[in-house]
Amino acid sequence: MNLKVFCVSFINLLVALAVPAANASPSNPENLLSRSSIEYKKSNFYKSDYLIAKYLGSKNSNITNAINTIYDRKSNQTPTSFIDGEYSNEFLQFFFTRTLHQWGSQKKDDDDNILVKINGSENQYVSVWGKPYIETWYILAKGKEKEIAYTVGMHSAKVRIGKIHESDRLHQPCDTFDINGPIQYFYEPIFTDINNNGKKELLLRYNVTVADGYIQVLDIFVPRVKNNYCYLSHKKSYYGRNGFAIFENGKVVVSQQTKKEGESVLGATLQTMKNYSPNGDLISEKKVFNFLRTKKIDILNPYTKIKKSEKKSYEANLMVCLRGTKTLPSNCENLVDTRGPYKTEVECEDRILEIKKDLPKYKPMYVARGYLCERIALNIK
């Protein structure tokens, strides 16, 4: 995903260029934002956050409207966490906008947990339900004015495991447990035999937010009865602070941000990468450049990799703001092109220039401030 700007602050692009999920929606989704503000004034904070998440998952949601509602609620509050503004735009785009895209199922339980992930194996399923939770962040960098951003993550995640009927209907859960947050993003559960013993382990991977970023957690569970996930034992957890923890190519790989001598927490330029055997024995360790400061964040962002059965296309997004105003969510909106998508990024950029040129005809009071040619995947039939 390549981000280009017309002399505009990065965080406002995050706000204006995020693309909402396309799912079933209520007849008047804007009412959810009004109700959210009412619940917030009544100090029903979890309910208020839930209504914003439900709005973000609706078909006709507008990211700018959601961010404006959050801003109005939290304008007098000091951010509780901070993140390094020297990280790449690609990482910051993932960290703040990916959280907006995990609420599209529109399926909830009686406690206002929303279904965010589900996977199955051996006629069993594992589902993850998140309780929406909004956090306020400072983006800090030396010599730059601090900016404020928001994540719509989870206060906690509820994991439910159950059987799948032969008719594909899901039975009631046979096991349920909670994972405490706050959680920025939860990845899809994975079933895999990590040590080739005939038993598939259950791998749960998620990002827990902390004061200065996040910790990626990889939890490994083992079925006590072969391939029966109603009876699980926790085998081991791995942690990558401002890094990652994954199972790949027969080993667990953990990377953690590391400071050089004399460096501060902000601006740390290294990662310590460790490889472990499936049994948890350390195989190797080395220091590498901090990937969070580069464009290569595919290991974090599950939607940047294009499968072989798919082809790349690009969708054009243009941020426009009222003339003579500051680049703030209340003054700006995102225009999503309806002609594309386009086969190449160059074609997408040509379309952006065309929209920018024609802007005075359709929106004379607005000027272009930034654009995004977002890579999407199309299935090849």
C-alpha cells in the first residue's frame, strides 16, 4: 500500500482514507453514532464503543463521521498511550486503520461482543468475539508536533470452541475462555501440527496494546484428546514487544524491538530476532534492522499478501478538504472512485490526477489534500 500526500499530515490521511467494510447494515446507521454519544454522556463507555464498532461494520458507514464522533467524546482527554512517529507510514496505516475493519460480521452476543474471526478443523470451530474498546494515542517523533490517533480495538476477546454439525450448523460451545486486552488486532486462528506428532495444535495470535506500542502474542494450545479441541491444554506463549511472534517453516520466530546503546525508546532502530524449535528450544538469535521503520510489514498485515489465485488491483481514494480550512476530519471527506479498480498503480494515479483536475466542476469549495492507491485482491475464477 503506497501512501502519497499533497503536503498534509499523515494522521489525517489515516482518518480520511480508511475504507469501511461492506456488510449488512441497519436502515439508518448514522443513528448508531448518535446513540453512542448519548451512551458516552451517561458513562456507559463500553456500550458507546460497541455502537461505534457496529457502525464501522455497517455497509454505508463513513469513517470520517465515526472519527468525528470519537473526537467529540474524547477531545478533553489526554491520550493514554504513545507510539513512535518514526515508524513507516505502512505500519502506522496498519496499526490505526486495520482496527476499523474488524467489525463487519454484524453478529453479536448478549454481552455486546462482536464476532471478529472464525476458523474450523476436524468438524470443530474456533470463534473469536471482541468487546469493542477505543484507545487514544499520541504519535510522537523528535522535532515534530505530536498528533492524536485512535484505535477501535478490543477490551477483551472471548474464544468459543464447539462442534460443527454435518449440516454445517454450529453447535453450542463446548469450551469458552477469555483473553484480556486491550487488543489492537486479532489474527485468524490456525490449526497446524507444529511438531509432526499427528496432533494439530491451535495457534492464537493477537496484538496487545501497551503504553509505548504493542506486544504480539502467540499462544499455542494442545488438544488433550487427539484433534478434539473441546479439551485444550496451554502449551506455551511467545511475545514480541513492538515486533512479532509467528510459527513459520517448522519453527517459532519471535522478533522484539531493541535499542542501540544511547538510543531512547522512541527511535529504536533494531530488532532482536530469535528462532525456536516447536518444543521451545532456542535455535538462533540475531539483531536486524527494525522492520517497523520500513515498508515491509507483511508479517503484521494479513491483507498485504496477494495469493497466487488472486491478481492485484488498485482502488483510487482522494481526500478533499474545504478551501481555507485546516486538514481536520470535520473539514474533509474521502472520495472513492467508482470507475476502478485499476490493473496497475500508475493507472490508479492517472485516475487520481483526473479526479483532482475535475474537482472544481463537482466540488468547487474543496481542494485535494492527499490520495491513496490501495492494493486490493480480486479472485481469479
